[in-house]
Amino acid sequence: MNTNTITANMDGPRRFYWPPKYDLEETPMISKSQKERLTALIYQNILDEDERELKLMELEDMTEADADYSLYQFSSGKWE
């Protein structure tokens, strides 16, 4: 009679590990309303055309969290 049991985990004999679900989810990108508000703020607060165009191009690759932070910076007057 065999009473030994095999535990299958990351360090165990099966060595197969699938990452948790939260690692596979995509990062939410900037929403339409965030993009509209930031665009309006950029046009209101940045006078240099070259700098304005750079900021507008940055919006395309911005995540939702980055957009929230940028909105906070503009609302507090700490934009870069």
C-alpha cells in the first residue's frame, strides 16, 4: 500500500505554472471623456505650438491612470 502523495505546485514535480489572471488583463487605456478634457486643458494652458503638439501626441498612448494623474496636474497647476 502506497501512502505517499505528490503535491503539484510551482516548486513541485510538475513545474508548470500559469500566471494569475490579473497579469493577463490589459491595462485600460485613456477614455474618450478623459481625452476630451485633457485636449481642452492642453489648448488652454500650453501656448507653445511644438510643446502642445507633443502633449497631444502623448494622449494616444496614455493609460487611464496616467490620464487621471495628468488631469490632477492640470487642475492643481503643476503640469510639466
